[in-house]
Amino acid sequence: MNIFRQIFDLRNGEDDKDKTLQNVNSGISFTGANLWILACAIIVASVGLNVNSTAVIIGAMLISPLMGPILGAGFALGTYDFDLLKRALRNLLIATVAALLVSTAYFYLSPFKTAQSEILARTSPNIYDILIAFFGGLVGVIAITRVEKGNPIPGVAIATALMPPLCTAGYGLATGQIRFFLGALFLYTINCVFICIATYLIVKLLRYPAKAVAEKRQKLVQYSITGLVVLMLAPSGYFAWRLYDKQNFLQAIDKYIESEFTDKGVTVIYKKTSYESRPKRLELAFLQKHMTTEEITAARKDMEAAGLDGTQLVIKQDSVDNILTLKNSILNEISGKDAALDAKDMQIKSLQDKITAATYDNSQLQKEIAAIFPGIRAVSMANHPFAYDKDSTTLRPVLIYQAQKPLSTADKQKLENWLKERLKLKDLAVFKL
């Protein structure tokens, strides 16, 4: 037992308690250099979120001084030093407001307003964020109570991630997206509270000398901490359940598509899921597969067996309009739902325009036709698209001529035969203007 005590005893390598408390006291201040460092760190983190750069965000977290007042509040609660607690909370409030103002100003002035993945990742906190904050806080407070501080502090700053949620909250304010603001602020609050609670537990475990206070005030601290834990756990648990349910939904979608279509040789070229909509929605389109009404009905019934009951299945078929819509949807999915045709698509469109445009030398044709049929004064020949049933379109060469009298049936047939031979065509239509 003594061996285990020696191995796990936190008092081994512990720094002098008075010295640790002195360091904690000096670290909670947010005036002068600390405030400037915080403002600069906020700008760096905001730029990182704006350009979706993880490395820049990590750099901002490493230089952020936000941990000071949070650890100070934990030490204050553990030693019942309410004067220290007031100063720590006041400085934390100053730092939070300053960070929100700076990040809001940055995102308001920034021309790039699109929410990147680094921003979106900090708008829906869950139970896992609580675990990260709590155990990260434990590492942080254990490190600052050591004689040899070691390397944990930078890791704690990165893991607990206090800066990015604050900047994301500023983004929400700047862009008027209250959901982003509230979600990010809740994540920031979770981090602050559970780092503070972790600090409180270590201070109690290491038996830092407490100030003499009434037992009633000691119980008030304990009840307050318990209330905060419950207050944070309830919504975080809900968000964690939502994350779990969404992952199950996406996995069920993948299994359904694989068993219902991919394993049967049907190539899925477009998939879009919507977990947030009511009802949930799955959109699919296939390569060279046209589903009948009966097949679509059967596919929808199979969704219930796959655990996707209540999910709406939408099949995009291969009509001309739907192909154009599908193409734009795929491009929008790839480029963040706000891109138009790219350079290759523009080239394709240009080639299509050339194919469908008139490619015949109408001036030369008019001279040759007038020599055979003097009554024809003008001609125009081009490839015209003809729409048929089942949403199919075909290009067909058409000659339109202008004359006082229409050609006789024999002359019209003669003109068609001559043009087919002259232009090496298999099909041709002749009309009078």
C-alpha cells in the first residue's frame, strides 16, 4: 500500500503552497501587458477561424492568458478566499468582454463571412467538451502546483480551447447569427466552469490552507458547485445525445444505400442528407438508372427496415431539368453551396453552344441554291434542338428559305436531296419562312 501511495501521491514534487498561491494571484490580473496579449491572441485566433487554419488557432491558444483568472477562481473556492474570488471573476469578466469586442470588430470588418469548419465545430458543445475541460483542468492545476512545471501547460491551453469559442461568439454577433453566439458562449462557459471545478478538487486534495469562514458559507460554495455541474451537464448531455443520434442516422443511411443500391450494381452519383429537417430527408440520384413509381415506393418501405422510418426519400430522376438542377446541386455541395460554374464547366458550355449554333456557310449556300432555284432569295441553315417525349432532346439540321412562292413538293424533295449530298447529312428539314 505504501508503494502505491508513493506512486500516486500528488504531494511528491509539490511546490511551496505560499509560492503557488502568490503565482496564482499574480496571474489573474488583466491590465497592461496581459490585456494587450489577450487582444493580440484574439485577433490571431479570429484570423485562424476565418481562414480555417488549425495551426494559427493553436498558436493563439498558446499565447492566451485566459487560464489565469479561471485557475484563480478555483483556488479561491478551494481556500474560501472570497476576496480572491471576486478579483478573479472580475478579471475574467473583463477578459471575456474585451475578447468579445475585439473578435466582433474583426469579423464585422472582415470581408470573409462564411462559417468555416473550425467555426462550426464550436457551436454545439456536448458531454465530451465537459470531459476535456475537466481533465484538462486537472492537468493544468497539477502542473502549476509542481516545483518542475514541465510541459503540460501548453497542452492544457490547446486542449481546453478557451480562445476559439470566444472568437466564434464574436463571429455570431458580427454576422447576426445568435445560434452561433449562444452555442460558442455555452462552450466557453463549460470550459471555464469545469477547469475551475477541477482546480477546486485538486486544491482540496492537496489541503491548501483555507481561510476561516462560517460553515454556512462553505456549504454555499459546495451547493453552488453542484448546481453549476448539473446546469452544465443537462444541456451538454442533450447535445451529446443529438450527436450520437446523428451519427447513427448517417451510418444507417450509408448501410441502406449500400444494401439497396450499391450492392445491386446501381451507381449513386449524388447523395444529400438532412438530419435537422423535419422529417429527416435523403436525396439520391443515380447514373443510368431510372426508377419507376413502384420501385421508389418499395425503396421507401425498405427504409423502415433499415431503421430510417420517418425519413423522407427523394429520388432525382434523369429529366433535362433535373439533370441541370442536379449538376448545380453537386457543384454547390463541392464548393460550399455558393459556387457557380467553374472554368471547366464554362468550357463545356462554350463547346455545347458551338455545337448547337449555326456552323454552315449560309452565304455560300444561298449562292448555290439560287443557281438551282432562282426563286429562293435568302436561306438560313442551322442545327436546331427538338424536344420529344420522355424529356429527350435531339439536334436536327434545318434549312429555312425565303421566296415569293413555296417550292413544289418535287422541288422541295430535290433541294433536300441536294443538300444531304452537298453537306453529307443523313437527316434534314426544309421550311419556308
